[in-house]
Amino acid sequence: MNILYEEDGSFKVGSIMSDNTTSLQIESLSGKRSKIKAANVMLRFTQPPLSEFMAQAELIASGIEVDFLWECCPPEEFGFEQIAAEYFGHEPNSLEAAAALMRLHSAPIYFHKKGKGRYRAAPPDVLKAALAGAERKRLQLELQARFVEQLCRFELPPEFADKLAQLLYKPDRNTIEVKALEDACAQTHLSSAHLLHQCGAIPNTHDYHFQKFLHEHFPKGTGFPPLELATWEPLPVADVSAFSIDDATTTEIDDAFSVTSLENGNWRVGVHIAAPALGMPRDSAADQVAASRLSTVYMPGNKITMLPNSVVEAFTLSADRTCPALSMYIEVEAETLAILSYTSRVEQVHIAANLRHDTLEPLFNEETLAAGKLDYAYAPELALLWKLSQKLELARGKPSDNSTQQLDYNFHVENDRITISNRRRGSPIDKVVSELMILVNSEWGKHIAEHGFVAIYRTQQNGKVKMSTVAAPHQGLGVAQYMWSSSPLRRYVDLLNQRQIIAMLRDEEAVYPKNDTALYAAMRDFDTMYSVYNDFQRQMERYWCLRWLQQEKIEEVEATLIRENLVRLADIPLIFRAHSLPELPAGSRVRLGIGMIDLLDLEVQTRHIETLTQPEPAEENAC
């Protein structure tokens, strides 16, 4: 005796070895023996032979018209043998019963399974809807197959044209476009970005990276709503004439300096910080915009400002204007430049000039200072500030020798062409600005803490830098406390801290009292987004470094081995892995051949040409 039984949703046949009422021992065509439940047996048969049964039953099933079979079904639940008798018009033999079972089982849209071998015909309205859905699915699968075929030929389906942003930056895996793209990627062994690039959907690789960043962090765009600034009370006008020192592309000019000779023979150095906090009270519309952005985003050739141009223009320290400012005046002794006192006030300051790095540095540098060349605008003031900055640096416990200082790189993009220049960090321009900023940020942080106000500080202890509302040392800078307050047009933390400083100077209540949740939220959010923005800036600098290699048609480069196969190029700030390097000690200089450059993954392939130098081995200590 043979049986047809159901197992794991499919039908199988076997011969009975033993029947134990509730279970059977059977042997399959392959000779494998197994135990099955009696409840899973659909029918028993002797003819045709076991080896021919399934093929003959499937042949008969293929000739059964599903629509006619459905019409033969009663409205109530039925068994497969019952409907087989109805369909064939006589008591079915084993093959006919098996064929009816297989046809019922293969058409779940028409026949809803209710148990082992039992079904119920789908109601007409349910069947109609199910058939319509099946047809839609069939058409979608055909369309998806066409998409895959076109993509594999590196042709962009016309239907993809208005969905590229979604496909690249926020794919919805429930759509047939994304399903087709994933299938094509698997077949071509390419990422979605590379495949779409091959199809001509990414004509500009720079825009790909930029738009990816915008979709993730600026989904509503980079525009600003109309904003109105609050009015503030009239401010006294300072009796100084100040100048700023910035890069040529800087529009958010946060800081300026003044130098005044006092009647007692001493000098009064003024550090003047733009004061947008005056027109942007806490929780105002402008404040909410700044709090949502948290910082200006920088990248070569472009930036996304924290504040709209109208607000920047109202407070930036532009030349030939008298601007609201938060000023700190430092009185220094004429000969020794020892600091005698600090005075801070909110006032208006006349900005006489905006000095720019590219024109100032050839005039104001270590060589011209050593030669005593002071034949340029603000030369005496800059010379004094240079001497003061050296003294401030020494007071922080930092060496004044800049021979080992790193290089800073400037990226200039114009008409899609990149220029990368470098300048040694720690030049007189850098040192004057950085030392005076460290001084005011440290002193205002001290005064705020002594006054009992909270603020957001940058601390560094045991090599770890973090944000804190408690004044604590910054070991890297060598100061007892350090708060960001000198860039309120570009960083939200500075704007927040400026509100606290102004309230302190005016003997008002703190804008942010102790344990204010808004303070902690701003600190947390800023720390997160500032890291994101910096990572994006580094990513885009890497992109333009690779573009520079292509633009200049560079075929060979010199690099220094950092560790393992990680190298740093000599001429541009590009770090990558050179997988062809032999085993070399860190510090080795090598020459590499430039291979394929991938502007989507931001990688470059290289080959090792020669090893130029290796570091001398360290001398062993004498025993």
C-alpha cells in the first residue's frame, strides 16, 4: 500500500512499511525510511506504481481549469475528494483525487485552506480583489525586471529620474525602484551610488556628497525664515579704533583688536567680540534658528551659516562701521607687558579695518618682525600684540619655538578648480589671534564662575576633551578654565555664553540659571552636531584632495608612513591606506604611483615604487 501525504506544505509519496494507527513507517522512492503522523496522510493507493504517481497526478492537475473548479465548489467548506467527484462527474480514482488536491493547493487565491485536505472557495468579491492584486503584482514584477535589465546595461530607467534623491539618500525598500536597484547591484557587484553613477545619474560627485549631507542633517533645506531682531538699549561708543584679522573669505567677523596708549605710559589692549546676543534674546525666533543649527558648517568653497545674512550683517565687525560689541580691555605694563588689570563692558566699537591673511602675512611675519620692518598699516599695534602673545604663550607653559609646528592647509575652490596652499601653524598672525582668544575665553570663564553663573566650558583632563557646565582646567591649553565665547556668530555655545557674560556685566539675573535643562540640552546637542559638522568638513577636504590629484594629473607622490600601511602625503593633507607597501617602520618616506581614484568612496589606489628613507633605529640604552 502506498500513500500521498503532506509535509512542510508540499505533497510526497511513499510506501507503507508499518501502520501504527496514529503514525506510519514509510519508505520513499529514494529508499529513505521515516515516520509520519497518520493525520498527514491525504489518500492511500495501489495503482499506478509509486514511481509514476506524482508525474501522472501533476499532468492531470495541469489540465484542470481553476475558474471552472471554483465554480464547482459549494459555498461551505469541503474536502478535496468531494470537489474531485463534482469536477470529474464520478467517484474519482486516486490520480484524479490527487490532481484535484494539487490544483486546490496551488491556487490559494481561489481556495482558502481550512485544514488537512479541506478548503473553502473564496467569495466572489474577495476573489475579484485578490485577482486584481495579483495582476498588479505581476505587472510590477515585469516592470521591476525591466528596471533590472536596464540598470545592468548601465541605462537609467526614465521612471528613476524624479526619484534619484530618494534612491541615493533615503531608499524605501518597499518600492520596486529600490528592489530593482538592489537586484541590479547584486548582479553587477556595484554599490547603488556606483551603479547610478555608471548610468549617468550622478553627473557631479561633489553634489552627491553635499546633497547626502543635506538630506541627513538639513532635510528642510538651508534657507532661513524671515527673522526680526530685538531692539536693545543705546550703548556707549568706545574711544578706540579697532581692526580685525581674518581669512579673505570670512564674512562672520567675530573678533577685532585695538591698542591704546594710556596716560600712565601703559598700554590698553582691547579684544572686541561681536554681540549678537543683544538682538537675539533667549527663545526668540532668531535664537531658535541658531539653536537648531548650532554652528556654521564649513567646507572648501562653501559654507552653511548658523545665522541668516541679515543677522550676520547686523553684527559682523565690518570695516567702516560702529558695531555693538562685548569688549575686554587688558592693561599691560609698558616695558614688561605684565598684565595689570581686566575690564569688560558692552559698547559700540568703531571698526577701522578688516585685515586679511593673504595681504597681511607677507608684511607681518617672523622675518619682518626680526628685521624691524614696520612700514605697513597697524604695524606698531601688531608688533605689540605679537610680543604680548609670546608672553601669554609662555605663561601658559607652552614653548615659543615654532620649529616643530604643523602646517595648516587652505582650500580655495573657484570655477570647480581647487587650489591647496599651506602655512605654518604658529605664525605671528595665528599666534596673535589665538593667544588673545584664549586669554578672553579663559578670563571670562573665570569671572562667570566667580560670579556664581553657569556657562558651558571646554575642559581637558587626562587627555580627554569634553563639554562641561563646571569651570575646570584645560590641560592642553594650560589654563585653569576655558569657555567658548569669542565666536557667537558661528557657534551657538558662544552665543549662549555671551548672554551670560552680558547679564553678569549688567548685574542682571542669569539668562540660564543653575540646573537649567536648556543649558544641558544645548551642550549635548552642540557636542554632537559640532562633531558631525567637523567630520563632514574633513570628508569634503578629502574629496578636494583627490580632485586635486586628478586636476594636476599627479602620477607619483611622496608620502610618510604613519603606521602599518597608513600614509600621509607630503604636499596635501591626504591620509589613506597604501596596500602595496612592504613592511616598513613608521616614519619611512616612500614614493607611490597613483592609480584609480574613487570620488564616491573617496579612496585612491596606489602602488609602491620605492622607499626613499627609513628612520634611524633607536639606540639601545647602555647596560
